[in-house]
Amino acid sequence: MTDAVRHEEKAVSLTPYLLLGVLALLLALIARAPASLMQKAVPAGIPVAVSAWGGTLWQGQASLLFGSQPAFLEWRVQPKRLLGGRLAADVQSRGEMTLSAKAELGLKGWALREGHGEIPSAVLQALLPPGWSLPGSVQAENLQLARQGHGSGPWLEAGGRLHWGGGAMQYHLENQSQAATLPALVLDMRLEGETLVLALSEEAGSLGLALLRLEPDGTVEARVRERLLRYTPGYRSSGGDPDAVVVTARQKL
């Protein structure tokens, strides 16, 4: 056996230990690095402002503002996901938003899974088209969302349900602002190809009201059923099928 072969075999045998050493060094850096370094990882364009950081990248806290809604966020990193080049953590928020979830952030996109808790409507504005709003807060049930990219890009996962107790909803269609006083609603999320679909319906009887489609390029298509317009003051119903789609609108976010 030549010296070159011996050196090659020795290098191969040391490779697992070298990888283990690199991983240990990486984990040590994360455990000691200040949480404020996360500021650089916050995607641009989302309605979130961070007013303070605490702790470390491994286990830290942040004070947030969603529009005018304050929240306090805590996280703990999942080390196994670092091997795949993604920063993943168990996340829990307190204050105006009480939500627990598993969050992931990588160079190619983000994900939110197993989301449960109460979400202020100000946070939902990131998903709703301009001119659409739900006052108060909603209850999240097994929320699942994943997207490739940080501004636009294909949706990769969607699931779960949001519950809203009812009230005055505002929406914008055909360059006009509308308002409707609605009963308790549910918003179901699903994936169709690379498009995120939000189906709005009455909680009692699951009667459909509207459908929102968020396409990969940021285009939003809204389809409104006759049933929703009947809740709008001054609307004169044609007496037709309440499930019929009577208004369709498309706009770019």
C-alpha cells in the first residue's frame, strides 16, 4: 500500500469527526450569538416592526409591533434543521397575539406549521387584499403555510382554519369599498397547484361567501358569491342562486 493511499484512507476516516467538529462549532456560535442578529433575517415588506431583542439566537425573545398591535415573541431553535440550511424554531407569542407554532426561515423561503391560538386582524392584513379587513381577532386551528421566496413565489403548503366571531367586515371590489355585517365566519386554507386559496364561509352550515386566490406572482383574485352581497346594506338581491359567483376581481398586491 502506497503512502498516498494511506493518507487518503486516513483523511476519509477523519471526515465524520471533522463534520462533527464543524457542527459543534456552529451550534456554539448560535448558542452565544445575540438575538439581535435575527434582524437581518426579517423579510422586507411584511407588516412587522421589532422594537427590542433579548437572549440569543438559540433561545431568545423579541418585542414586536404588527401595525399598532404589540406582541412578545419567544423562540427556541431546532438544531437538526440547521443541517439542511434552514433556521427552524418552536415559537410562542404573548400579548395581543397568543400563537404557538413551528417556524422555519431559509434563503429560499419560509414556513409556519402547527399554528394554534389567537391572531389579531392586523396580522391577517398580510394575506388579505388591499381594502379587505376583519375587525377584532381570529382563532387559528392547525395553521399550515409555506412559501418559496420572501416577497413573491409559489406557495408550497397551505392548510388549517381560522374562526372569526362576526361583525362589520370591509372589502374592496371594482374600485368600490363595501361593508357588510356578518355572522360568525370560518376561513379555510388550501393549496391548488402553487396558489394559496382562502375560502370564506358562514360557520353555521358552511355556506360559502367568497373565495380569494393568492397566486405566486402576488396577484389576488376575489370571487364573491350572491350570499355575501345580501349582507351589504342597500344591495338588491336578484333572488337567484345564493351560491352563484356574481363578482370577480383581480389585482396585484
